[in-house]
Amino acid sequence: MAVYLRLFPKPYVHTPKGEADYAAFYVDPARSFEDVKEQIESAGPDDEIVLKVALRDLAFPVPFGFRKSDWSAWMVHPLPEDEAGSG
């Protein structure tokens, strides 16, 4: 199952209805949805959260660090591999 992280910019950007402005990351496939969600939820607003993310131009996941206080919102969600597509 693929796990995606979405980070919404701060300050919040108003967009037309049905659209959203965010940065999306495909989390290391070795991590489960529950594990990633727990790591982010348990971190404080100014704690650095480091996740390995897959980038399109690299064959291996690389560390990506962020703080919840630097973003207006975050969301992590699973997506079954058969629905992930080639994206």
C-alpha cells in the first residue's frame, strides 16, 4: 500500500472551490500508514519530523525533514497500489 504525505503551505492559500494548494510526497514504501501517521501525530509543532520519501528522479528514498509549525496543515493517507497509477 502506498502512503502519501500532503503539506499545505503557510500562510494558507485560498484556491477555487474543489482545488487545493499542497506539496505531496510518496513516503518510503517500507513504512506503513499507521507508523507514519503516529510519527507525525506524536511530534510537537516545532519538532523536526524526518521521513524518507521517494523522488521521481532517484531510485531510492531520501530523508525529508519538516516541522508542523511551518505548514498550515498536513495529511497522510494510504492508497492501494492498484489505485496509485504511474503518477
